[in-house]
Amino acid sequence: MTRAKIKAVSPDLFLITLPPPKPGFEDFISVWVKTGNPSFLVDVGPSVTVQALESALHELGIRSLGYIFLTHIHLDHAGGIGHMAQRFPNTPIVCHPLAISHLGDPTRLWEGSLNTLGDTARAYGPIQPTPENRLVNVENFKDLPIKAFITPGHAPHHVAFMDGPFLFAGEACGVHLELASGDVYHRPATPPKFFLDTTLNSIDLLLAQRPEIICFGHYGLSDQATHWLSFHKKQLMLWESILKDLLDQEGEEGFFRACLERLILEDPLMSPFHGFDLDTKKREEDLIHNSIKGYLGYLKTPG
């Protein structure tokens, strides 16, 4: 078992990094845990890293949790929820209403993940069922000061959570990576089915809350929350313009390579892509491919 990494970002808030057994994913998947009152866990990572997560929580002295919050139910964020439901049998699990039936019977979720992610899904591991009576519809969640916001875009079942100045954004603000060089790499996460207007409306909803600190699902945090939310809106529209310009490119592989080259050239926060090692580049190419496919479906949808 690969050990999780624990980083304190405040006296009672911790970033836990969960490395699955796949090259290039060492510093990519993370969850957030707060030890205060109420205590909570935001996302649980894939099933393959459950033991690493349990060890990290034990190291932090966490024996119970007030809540488990799921930003969405993709395998890298919620694949371990069946295990964690057993580990914390009295903890409510708060998620989008669309997620409840999929978590109760994850057969279609697993099959869809295999179709979309292939070997990456296999590396994450399958998701175990979670009893539906353990799942709380986020529309019924009222435990202030924690606030929940339904934010479809990256996924139709996406939710963001706020606790004071902290916004746990999942992937509503894309993927944000700080390189050892100090450069920042930031990209959209727009897999199929993607709808640009829906995504922009979700970002506007989060901007209206005026968060101070944004905690990304991938990866880390920034004390410039509104800056990154605003930037991401502009970035999404830039991608629309670039990809629309390339729609006549012949052949799927040629289209993808042309898109990747233009995005890295014209999007200033994609340029650090060239500073990644080969495994990380492969990870990012695969995920960018999915994001381009999301845009492609959106741009080719009539109306």
C-alpha cells in the first residue's frame, strides 16, 4: 500500500493526497478533511486508495466524522465511498440527488467509467454499493454554517461546499496544479456530456458567494478564489473559440493533436504542460482528450 501524504493548511483543515498505482497520478488525487466542529471529509478518492485514506485519518486521530461530502461521483472522487460508509457507519453521506441511485447500485457507473476511462478506471478499482438510506440528498441538507451549491458542469451530479471562507470546489473550477518551478497549470475539466452555459452559470453561482480560499479537487488550494473562478470562465470561452475554429480538421487524431497544440500555444496557463514529466504528460493528454470530446459534443449539438 502506498502511503497517503498529509498536509495541514490550517489548524483543523488537512489536504490528503492519495496516489493510485498508476504512473503520473502521484500528486493528483486528493481529499479534504476538517477536524473541527462539525468534522467532515470532502470526497473519498478511488477504492484502490481506501486503505491509505483510512491510515491517514487514523494518523490524524479521526475516529468519527460529522459528514462525508461528495462533490461528484466520478471514481477518483467517490470510488471508495462503499468502503468508507462501512468504516463510518453513523456518518451521513451528502451528495447530489442524481447520485443516490448510482451509488446504491453502481453497475452503470462502473460500466460507464470503463467505457470512458479504460485502464485508468481499472487502476482506480470498482466501486462498492452504498446503502441508499445512508445517502442524504443535498437539497435537504441544512446544517449551517456549511453551505452546499448544486454546480453541474464537470458532471451533472456536481456539488460544491462552503465552510466559512473555504470553497471546496471539486472540479467546478477545473484542474489547478502548481509546478515545482512555481508555474501554475490550470485547465478545464469538461468531459462528455458537457454544456458550456450550464458550466458558466455554476461558476457565476460560486462567484456570487465571494469565497476567499478555493480548495481544488485536483489539486491544492489558493487564497485567490474569485480570481481563479473568474479566470476559469474566460478560459472556458477561449477553449470554445479555439476548438470551434478547428472543427473542420480531418480525422479524430489529427483534430486532437491540432487542438492540443493550439490550446498550449494560446492558453497562457496551459503552457506549463511542457514542464511535466512523461508520465504526467500522458495523464494530462488523456484527460485533455476527454475534455475536448466534451466540447466537441457540445459544439456539434444542434441549437
